[in-house]
Amino acid sequence: MFFTVNEIVDGDTFGVEPDWEWRQQKGERVRPTGYDTPEKGEPGYLAAKGKLERLILHKTVEIKEPKIIDRGRLVSDVYLNGKNLADYFPEYGK
């Protein structure tokens, strides 16, 4: 499934268009697997959000192997140009 990124929420959550659909639910927010960045107010938050924005905002990403829906976000593997998005964030790897 290919989507265009239209919003960066933080370093590990973003919005896509069109909406995703999975298991009879749909939404626009995606949470990539494989890494976890600092939350708002924590050190490194702005750097992680800015890095994700530079990488994927207004670009096409591929979403594969959805795992769950968490707080309205589809948690799944995300790829940019065939490379797992988590590989761009080794400092936040899980």
C-alpha cells in the first residue's frame, strides 16, 4: 500500500493520504515499527520530528505488514524508497 505523507506529528507518527484501511477500520495516522523517538517535551523531540519531516513529508511511503491499531494509528512497517524507515533512526531502535 502506497501513501503520500501529508503531516508529521512527531518523530514516529505521521499522517497519510488517502486514508489507510485495515480490518474494517480506517484512518490517516501511521506509527512505524522498529523505533521509538522522544515524546514532546523530552530531549531530542524536535530533532527527531525534524529528521522525519525532512525524510518523508510530501513523499510516497509504502506501508507493509500492519500489526495493530494503537490510539487510532496503524502500527506497521514503513518503507521509503525500499528501505525500512526504522533504518534511518538507529539511535532510537527498539
